[in-house]
Amino acid sequence: MPDHAGPPGTATTGAAPGDGSTGSRPAPRRWAVALSGLLATAVALAVTELGAGAVPGARSLVLAVGDAVVDSVPGWLERAAIATLGTADKPVLIGTVLLVCAVLGAVVGLLGRRHRTAACLAIAAVAAVGVVASFADGRTNPLLAVVVGGLGAAAGIATLLVLLRAAPHTADTHADADAAPATRAGSAGTPDAGTGEARGVQRRPFLQLVVVAAAVAAAGATAGRWLTSPDRVEQIRAALRLPAPAQPAPPVPADADLGIAGLTPLFVPNEDFYRIDTALTIPQVDSTTWSLSIGGMVDRPYRLTYAELLAMPHLEADITLACVSNQVGGQLVGNARWQGVPLRALLDRAGIQRGATQLLGRSVDGFTAGFPVRTALDVEDAMVAVAMNGEPLPARHGFPARLVVPGLYGYVSATKWLTAIDLTTFEDEAGYWIPRGWAREGPVKTQSRIDVPRATAPLSPGRQPIAGVAWAPTRGIEQVEVRVDDGPWQSARLAAALDVDTWRQWVLEWDATPGRHTLSVRASDGTGETQTDQRTPVAPDGAAGRHTIQVVVAEA
Ligand SMILES: Nc1nc2c(c(=O)[nH]1)N[C@H]1C(S)=C(S)[C@@H](COP(=O)(O)O)O[C@H]1N2
Ligand SMILES: [Mo]
């Protein structure tokens, strides 16, 4: 009696290690090969995850595929997905990629039932898709992607071969008495069944290997995710000490924040600050291995580590950041105190070459945003920021470094998880959103918003504030006016101005009378320009129009 305690099938597969017919030899059971393929794919993915976590500059192939999907779907579909799925769009996408991998894995296993070489090649092909997706968005070092993908494929193929050899057969002449009894003899309904031999299904050794493969996959994936986990980067971030800025922001006047209940605070706390980005998962960038390169059309390209960036003289500035997708009256705008290195200092050191017209920021996640070189040099306080409201940038707002440029919408300027600043031209390369239907240049439009009263809140008659915020970064807010119903435009009281780049709170005391009322606001910026009444949609260059709300005041 042959001993099959070792990897079963070693004696029988020697004749047909690869493709080709297995002759009269029984084929492994379908469920077993499907499971083998699934696990082989899982092990392959886990190894790529581990590689992505362990090697700086490498990145998850699963996420690369997800991002490639996001990048290649038409803009309208991306917006529709965001509209219908909301913040669930990203988990749904990643889940879909994993599900497709699982199905492909099972199919690969079934293929491996009779065609092992083909199945091995199929696993390599799945890994290759991930590698190619990594090339496409250019966010990983291509060589690292090949290495990580290759290791994953090798691990997957090895797993597949081991499991296929061990997979129980529909009929097996070498039935092992210790294995599960042949209770299902004849029930499989395969052509091989019913040879009259004792049919043992060698399940136990196979299932042991299944457990091992599943454990390897789970451990690899967990370790890989841990290495890039928020917890780890959060620990690094929490231990950081920021230098005192060489050029601190001017003191905040006492009456810069009116302190009205329900009114957005002058500085939006980091936890409440709006977040907009295309990232599937918040990039967790290790500041100890991160660096920023300054290159392209410059005389002296160079690279800075995080420590070097911290060692340069810092500037502190209060800058209101706005999203081009902000609707009139919307919440995609916020004000924070930023600290970082002035862009001009970084550019002077590199020496900008004649002909460079665009400064393109590149993110570790492949996102890019570009704006005129002139803006980078002329707009005071444009910076590579490392801190937000007195703490290192939160991961979701771009840790370890991001661009902040007063007066420009985020989509053309505020690159988070910044990894490179390239001097180029607008003809040579366009930022992420430009080919997706957004304007090449994105100056922030003068806007104002009513925060108080809330349109939905029940109001009682009598004296109460109408209050909100108004912004026109780089130009400043000169005047805010409020109109009740068809009355005259009345000047609101403005909070003290911090800076032209900072929004201003405003308030108008209103003697509310019972009934339904329409409240409108309009701001005038430092150039004397007043907000237009003409509403335009957010695309292509930001919403225009005045915020108007309806309120109902109860009877006394
Ligand atoms: N890497 C990266 N940076 C990015 C984006 C992005 O999608 N990816 N979105 C930009 C846009 S559209 C805006 S409005 C701001 C928002 O910055 P916040 O999320 O810190 O508020 O980030 C900008 N920087
Ligand atoms: Mo944005």
C-alpha cells in the first residue's frame, strides 16, 4: 500500500506536470480545483500587499487596479457613482476588484484541472494586470511594481501547483484508508466515476494545505495592510515636533471671530475641515522615507527629505481653501492656519528655466494639479505646507506635505501627499481634472454664504442675527450686503480682517417678522467687484451666483 501521508499525488502527477491530457487519469474534483485557484490568487495578492507595505515606493496592485478603473471611466460616470454611492463608492470599488479576483481565481483553478501551465500563466496574467495598472498611473516605481507583481505571481503559482497536486480526485486508485470514506462514490456524476475501484477522496491532506494557504494569504495581507496602516503613520505623525515659524502669522484680532452660535468658526478645526480627493484610501505616507523632488525645467533639480523640509525657514499664513465643486451656499470651503516653506524659496533654489509656464504638483497617489509659475512666484504665502492649525497635516489633508496657494481652487493647486514639484508647460502636461472637463485655470470666485439662520430651523420673531462667511482669497472682502425679501441691500457688519486670503465673518441684526422670508447675501471683494446674481454651475470653473435661503418665522 503506498503511503500518501506526504503531498499526495506526487506519484501520479510526475507523468503530467504541465499541460496536456491526463489521459485516463482521474481529474481532481471541481470544487477542490476552484478552491485551489481562489487560494492561489489570494496568496498572490497577499504577497503583493506585503511587498507594497514593506518596500517604500511600491504600492498595492489591488488599489492600482481600482485607481485605474477610476481614472479610465468617463467623468460623468465617476460623478454618477459618487452621487449614488456617496462615500461608499470607494469600498464598493475595492470590493468589486477583490470579487473579480476571486472569480478569476476560481476559473483559473478550474482551468488548472486539466491544463496546469495555462492556469499558471493565467495567474501571471492577473498579476500583470495589476503591474500594468501601476504603470498607467505612474505612482509607483515601475521596476518595483514588476518585482512585487512577479513575487506575487510566483507565490500564487507555487500555491496553485501544490494545491492541485493535493486536490482530491473524483476517483482515485490510491485511495487512502485514512482519508474520508468514499461515501459519495458515484454521486459526483463525472465521467470518471464508477470504475469499480474503491474511491477514496483524499480530503484531509488537501484541506490541511487549504488551511495553510488561507493562513498565509491572511497573514500576508494583514501584514501588508498594517505596514501602510493609518495607525502606524499616525504614530509617526504624533511623535513629530514642528519648528516655530520664522515668519509667524500676525496676531488674530479679538473681533475677527464674531462668536455667533451656528456661525462657522474663523478657523475650521481639522476634524471638521472638508475633504475632497480622488484617493480610494487615504494615502498613508511614512514621513521618514518620503521625499519631495523639485525638477523639470529647472537648472538645479534637487530632493528634500521631510527633516530637511522642517529645517528650512517656515512661514505661517491663514488661508481659505475652496473647492471648485462647491455649490453656492455649499460646505466645500474652509479656513485654516497653514505652516510650511514658501514656494518661492524652494523655486529660487532650483532656478526656474526660461519657458517654464506651469508648476505641476504630483501626489504619491498619482493626482496632479498645475497652475501658472507666475502665481507661484507672485502670490505671497503660496507654500508647501506641513502643518494645519498648529499640528502636522492630518493624513486626510495630505501628510506629510501639500501645496496651498491662496486664490486658487484646490483642483489646480492644493496637491496633497505631495511628492514632486515639476516645472513644465501647460502644453506638455495637464493636471488631473483638466481633461475631465474643468478649466485649466481656477481662480477662486468671490463668494458668500449664510450660515445663520438655518433654512430648516424654526424661528421666532424678533431681533436675531443673519450671519455667515465671505471669501475672495488674494483680493479680500470689502463689503457684504444682505437683502430681506425685496428690501434694500443692507450692509452687514464685518468681522476684523485677518488677511486678504482669509474669509471674513459677517452679521446683520434682523428684526424678524412672522411669515415666510427670503434672505440673500452678496459680497464685494477688494477690487470693488460685487458677486453676480447670475448663477452658473460648478463646472468648468466654479459656481457663481448669490446664496439665497427661505426661512419661516413663527407667529409671536
Ligand atoms: N493628492 C490629491 N490632492 C488633492 C486632491 C486629490 O484628489 N488628490 N484634490 C484637490 C481638491 S479638488 C481640493 S478642493 C483640495 C481639498 O483639500 P482638503 O481635502 O484638504 O480640503 O485638495 C486638492 N488636492
Ligand atoms: Mo476641489
